[in-house]
Amino acid sequence: MTEQQSTPHDLPDASGLTIGILGGTGDQGKGLARRFALAGHRVVIGSRRAERAREAAADLGADLPVSGAENPAAAGGADVVIVAVPWDGHRATLESLRAELAGKIVVDCVNPLGFEKGKGAFALPVEEGSAAQQAASVLPDSRVVAAFHHVSAKLLLDPEVEEMALDVLVLGDDREATDLVQALAGRIPGMRGVYGGRLHNAHQVEAFTANLISINRRYKAHAGLRVTDV
């Protein structure tokens, strides 16, 4: 692991990392798998069923370095693991993989949201404060980072979109881990990782996804975020 960087803009080399994606059969997970594979990373899509994971990998094309496996194999064989599972299965999935995720950087991008007809998306209360804090509580031996909450799955999967013009807020208590995840975000053309605070600030980042959904519905867009003057 690279030593802590000397300036906020001096990030480590994230090339060559193998990335596991739990929940990689969903659109967000599959989209991130596609983009990281295009950036030259070996990616392992995880699912409760290996067959479903292999199907998702095959959907992305045989020319990309993406494979599929059951969640334990995807988690255990990766350098960095991204959690993109549905909120209702978040805790149980992570509890079942505590051993495989020990010692690893775990990037949680889950948004605990509810949907009400006629009113749209809204943030759900989380006992620990946020999905990322729940992950940290369940995985005491992992290095949990929150990131990739506001990335459009549709744009990630769209072959006509060559660059993802947005910033990714990266939150965590481990500076070395957040530096690496910022660098990893920057591996995707057009994307930039920006440090967004410690893990206890993850709630408002997760909850803001509900606002973005409202923006996108109103304007028929796929809005992301840009942080100015950084």
C-alpha cells in the first residue's frame, strides 16, 4: 500500500488493482464494472449465484477483463471491493462476508432510499447513521470508505458516453484508503475523486441522492456533481 500523500492532489497509483463488485449484477454495479474494466482493471462481479454473476459479466462483452463469481470468491480475490447491493440486503450480505473482507478497502456506494408514489425518493433512517457507517460497524477489520453514490448507472452503461463528467465525493476515516479510492475514481475518464470528510458525514451524501433523483426526473437528465475551486 502506498504511503499517505503529501498534498491533497498527490494521489497514489491505483492501476493494476483487481476490483470486486458485490451487487455487480445490478445496473450501478455492472456500470462501474464496465468503466473500471475499460480503464484496464481486472473486475470480478459478485452475486449470491455464480451463474447470475457470470451472465452479467458476459453481458459486458468478452473483450473486457470482467468475470463473475459467487460473492465470497469475488470479495476474497479482490484488492478493493465495491458494495453496490440493494439496501434491504446490505447488512446481511456484509455479515456473511466478514472474513473475506477483513483487511480490505471496502467502498460502500449504497443509498438507503424509499420511494413514495407521487412524492418520489426520500432518505431512510439508518440506526448507525448511514449505510457506510453500518458497513464499518459490521466489518470492524475492514477499511470502509463511502464513494460513488451519485454516478448515473445509465451513463455508466451507455457506450456512447466516453467520459463521465463528474466528481465523486470520497469519505472515510483512513486517509490512505480515501486517497486510493480518489485515485481509483480518477481512473475513469472525466471522473475525479474529491475528499468529502470523515465517515460520519456519509449520511448527507447518501441522502442527497434523493435530491438528484428529483432533479433528474424534473429535467429528464442524468445529473451528477461538480465541486468548484478544488
